[in-house]
Amino acid sequence: MICLPLLVLIIFLILLKDNAKLASPLLALVTFGVLYVKRNWAIKAKEANEVELQKKYKDASEHLEWLYSAYDFDVVPEDYREPEAMVFFVKVLNSGRALSLNQAINMYEDDKHKKELLILLSNKTL
């Protein structure tokens, strides 16, 4: 698809082919127009992306607030208060795989250890 300013440039160049004095400023003007339109499209795309990211951030913040209100995280030892561990605890407790926080912590440690072993083994095979 040809850009409208480029099409206008081509038409003016055809009309002004005998007058080179007008062709150069016209070419500069159309080039500026094309760059201006391209810049505005990029700005609008960036703004749309920022709005989407702000919405996702707001949703995640609301979900985190809900988690903090639904669960008493002070009972979790401080070493396990990172997001990955907390999500793991909530999942295993809600699914019934663990019946207590102690079981969930032990499952998390086992899972973490298995992941570390897999990483070590995969590095050795490379």
C-alpha cells in the first residue's frame, strides 16, 4: 500500500518535472510529512500499549490485594515470602495436594531442588 504523501509527491513531481526549483522543496516537505505521520503512528501505538500495560498492572495489583486479604501471609516464614513461593503455596493448599503450610513448604523445597538438578543436568549435557 502506497502512502498518501508519497502519492502526492509523485503527482507533483510529474507536474513539476520541468521546474526543478520547486521539486526540491516539495520533496523535502513531503519527506517531512511522511516522517511526521510515521512518528505520530508510533506515538499512538506506544500510548495504546501503555494503556494496556497500566490495565494489566491494575488487575495484578487488585489480585494481589485480594490474596493478601484472603490469606494470612504472616504465618509464612520470611524466607518463603517471595511471589513464586507464595503462588506455589496457594496452589497446593487450594488443590488439596498439601494439607498444611508445613507440607506446602516441604513440597516447594522438593520442587525447587528438582528444578535445580534439572538445570545442572541440562548444563552438563551441553
